[in-house]
Amino acid sequence: MATKIDAKITGYEVVKDEAAPQGTTASETNVVHMHEKLERPETLVGNTYKIKTPLTEHALYVTINDIVLNPGTPHEKRRPFEIFINSKSMDHFQWIVALTRIISAVFRKGGDATFLVEELRSVFDPRGGYFKKGKYTPSLVAEIGDAIECHMKMIGMIRTEDMDGDRQKFIAEKRAAHRERCGESGTAGGDTGTFPAESQLCAKCSTKAVIKLDGCMTCLNCGDSKCG
């Protein structure tokens, strides 16, 4: 219904709906989310991850500090706020400082920062990658991405995908078949790095655990098989 205004308009204001949005409670409207204007507290909680590669003489230590949002409420959660990388080696000092500042800025921006993991893993060293405990790592930057993924899984930002029962049973059967074929001394353990020496690299999990069983190339680590 339209209303005609005859008098001169001298001012106006927007009427705000004081009611909470549909589907939320009054307490949920006060939930604090991660954003770039959020001030850094005096104290942050965090974890440090050690990275030792054959490419560098000294290890790198990746420290990720988290801010605790909505402490003491049902909406309490940890979100990464800043990252530091330290090492005795000064070979990579410039790009490491640049990388930590950019990643920290992405953390503080808020939103879904899990894309950083895949972006870092997509970086390949022109000199070639390396194997670590049987798993192929394309570069030092990619291993920093692995450390960030490990931390995000720990605080609940990335869900850990457990194998279903059928997949676990399939892998157990294939490992048992390999042990039976090679004898009890054959290695087909469940830990990365204890797979047969003749194993090939798996395109799915990047682990040297692919062997030929029953005419099929099968990964003893993740269960991937060209035969289904």
C-alpha cells in the first residue's frame, strides 16, 4: 500500500528488524567469525611441525598459531591466525618470509582457507621432488602444505576421511595375498615405507605401494586398483 507524503522530508532512517533471523536464536547473532579486522590477542595457542627433507641440511620448523573464537560457548572453535617458519639455513629466507606473510594474511581474512593445502601441493621443484617414508613429495613448499593440512585436521577445519569397512577389508586381503605369495618374510605392512621394494608409485596417494596381484596393479596403501 502506497502512502503519499505531502510534507517536506527533513530526514530519514532505516528501521532495523530487532528480531533474530529465522532459524537462529538471539545468542547465535552474537557469534564472532574470523575476519581481517579481528585484533590479535596477547596469547595464542599453536603447534610446531618439524620438516626434514633431503633437499636441505637443516630442518624447518613450521609454527601455526590459532585464535580461539567464542571461548566458553557452544560455538567455540580454533582458527589459524598466523604462521612462522624457522630454520638454521638461510638459503630460502626471502621466499619463506614472503610465504608466511601471505599465508598469515589469508588466515586472518577469514572464510575457507583450506584451499591453501592444494595450492601449495601443486608447486613442483624443477630439480625434482623426493621420497619421504615411501611417499613422493614434489617440493619443499608442498611439504609445508602437508603440515598445514595436518594442523587443519587437528583443529577440525578439514575432516579426516576414514576408509570404509569394505576398503579396509580389500586392502587387508591384498596384503595377505602378497605375504602368502612371497612367504612370511615378504613385506606388505600397514606403515608407509614398509611396502615391497619393487613397488611402484601410486597415482592416487603418491606412495610407492603399487604391486601386481592377480593381474591387476593394486596399491597396498590406499587400495586403488585398475581392475576396480
